[in-house]
Amino acid sequence: MDELALIHEKTKGLLEQLRNGDLYESLPELLFVLKENVDLEPAEPTPRPSDSMAAMEKMNGYQERWAEDIFERSISDTDLRQFVEQLKSPSAKIRDTGTFFFLGNAIQNNHLTKEQMDWLTAELIGDQFLLNQILEEENDGAYGRSFALAILTILLIADQQAAEPFISPELLSAIVEQVALYALLETDTRGFVPGHGWVHAYTHLSNVLSAIFDRADVPRADKLFLLACLMTNFRQVNTPLTMGEIGRIVGVILSLTKKHALYAEYFLMSLKLWRQDLVNEPFAQTRSRWQKLYIRVDFFQQILAYGPEMVPEKIWAYVQETKNYLS
């Protein structure tokens, strides 16, 4: 069993225990140890999607026909498979303003069949897409991982709005498991990359979490587990997040804490553990160690920026008390 499969097995077991009520207070430490023991491998070259220019020409052709009101209910399955692969491209023109815009348009304007929407959702959360090269050092697989989340957000919203939803309970459970793994394991904090455009993985992650947290058909334990995985990752982030990601993520979490006191309680517990990490860890004069400190400072400042009306009382009091700690 490879490392990713082993981590998946362990996180799935933790989620089941949480769902069954057999686990709660020990969850942060169990996830922290699991994350801490991950050793990133050197980055491997990321294969480029094939026939990208041909795919772009086909997408343009579809959009021209749609603009002329030549309505086609669906894209061919063969074309859809080719188009989805282009989300992995390191070229912003192909990945972002090309494929992402095209697929978003197709999903929102009913150009995909229910079966294609189901297939697309399952395809994007698969290991080969959402978790591709996630256990390696900084690599171009991050473009595909991040934009898989971006399209997944659109799919989750479309499913909620559809007269006939296409995400089954089984597929929704799989989405939770895979997004939880992603939230725990992603380390690529790049925002805009000159010559390649946006990675923005943590912003896309916050958007998909928001879509999941807003669903009434996602169990409370699943939402709590997603929050736990996200906060475990944040406690160990040691590279910059400087392009709006922290504010967006804090906003999503605060909205969740307003839905039930359990989320607020867990969030507060995570914030306290985060402080303990910094107290207990011997301080080293390294860039990564300072970066971990300032990620926490920025995170707490973003909580304060939302104001007391948006923040649960106990969390507001704790953040006010500790906002300048080690800053």
C-alpha cells in the first residue's frame, strides 16, 4: 500500500469513529501526528495534457454555436474527457480562461447531461486529479488539483439548484473523504505565478468547503471532520499565504461556527492547540519557523477583522486575549 492509500485508510477510519461518536477531543492530535509524519518526496515532472490546442479549438466551436442559440444539450463524452484533462495545464490560457470558463459555462447552462455531471464530479475527486502529486514538493500538479476544486464548487452548487440532483449520497460521502484528504495534505500556498497564472489552492479549497458546509444533506460529523483537517494543516503551514486566502478561509469557518455550537467549540479548541504548538516547539531562527508564526498572527487578525458580531463570543474573547502573542 502506497503512502497516500495508507493515509486515506487512516483518515477514513477517523471519520467513521467521529460519525459513530467514538472520537472527538483526541481528533486534533491524531490528525496532527498523521500530518506531521508525512515526508514530501522530490517533485516529479508533471505530464502535460495532450492536444491542448485542438481541445481549445473544439471548446471555441461549442461556445460559438451556443452563442448563436444553436442549443446542444450535451458535449460528446469523448470531447468532455479531453477538455477536463486541460485543467491540468500549467498554461493559464488553457487551464483558466480556457477550460475553467468553458466547463463552468457548460455546467451552469445545462450543456451536460445528468450522467456527465455525475461522471465529471467523480473524475475530479479521484486521486489522479484532486490528489495528483500532493505528497511531492512544489510541483505543476498543483494547477490540476486546485482547478479540480474550482469546478467541484460549481458542480456542488449546480446539484443543489437542479430539479433532479446528480450527486448521490454515496458520491457526496466520497467528496467529503477526498476533500478532507486534500485539506489535510495540500502544502502549495502559491497564489499568482508569473507566466502561469493562478494556483490559489487555498482560495479554491475555501470555496468548495463553503459549498459543502451550506448543504443540509452533509452530516454534522462530516463538516466537523473537514474543519479538523483544515485546521490541522494550518497549524503546520510554513510558506506564505498573501493573496487573500486567509481572510476567505476564516470567513468560511466563522460562517460554519454560526450554524451550530459544536463547530465553534472545535474551532476554539484548534486555536488553543495552535498556540500550544508555538509555545512547546523550540524556536529556531529559520524562515519556515517565522512563517508559521506569522501565518497564525495573520489568521487571528483576520478573525478580528470580521468583528464581534460575526465571531462567537468565546472565540472573540480568546483571540482578543492572545492576538499579540509572539507577534
